[in-house]
Amino acid sequence: MPKETKQQRRERLKGALDRLEFPDDSFSVVKTAFHNFSGDFTVLESAVGAYFLGMLIGWRPLVIIHSPRTIKRYEGILSIKFIDAMPETTIFSDRSRGYEAAQLISNFWAGVSGNASVEGRKIDIGLDGQIEHGLS
């Protein structure tokens, strides 16, 4: 089977994104967090952004991007557990280069906890499906 081109991948993912729907209670999670939050709004904004990004890419890539402490902080702000509120992975998960790299480690949780090195864990998302871009 011929390898999918970047343009073909982009079109396939665009179709999936067009069909994507967030759960009905998504906005109520944000409204409740907004109502209950006091403190630096940039932290609330980051928690909300992580929540919606996690809905797009899943909680596994999200825990690669953020430290366990940050995940717990955001879950506390939003009064949810990411593992319960969002999918484990999605068709978009491999756009996180860090997650893509972590899949090469035999023990995912060792990569998440920092017991195994995951180069590029905070690297920008990509559409080309190639780990080596942006990693050195």
C-alpha cells in the first residue's frame, strides 16, 4: 500500500475534525470552573485549553505534554479527572510529537513519569507523521 502523502493525511484529518463533536456537558465543565475559580485567570485559561485540547487528542498525549503536577492542578480547577472526561487517544493523538515518541518506549508510564527520556515531549504538533522532524 503506498504511503499516505502529507496532503492526503491533511484531508483525512480535516474530514475527521469536521465530524468531531464535543460531549454535551463540555461547556458546563468550563462554566462551573469559571464560577468557582479565584486566582490568576491565565491558569484558568490554561486549564480550559488543556481540557479542550485533551478532548481533541486524548488524555494520553495530554499527560505527555504536561507534568503530573500540572495535570492534577488543572483537574482540580475543572473538578474532573481527565482520564474519565476524555478519550484515551483519538485519530489526532499522533499530532503530538511527544506522544508519538513515547509510543516507541516500551513502558508508556515510564515516559510520562520521567523515568524514561522522551525527546521532544513539548514539540509543536505536526501533520506529517514523522517523529524525526524537530527532534535532535
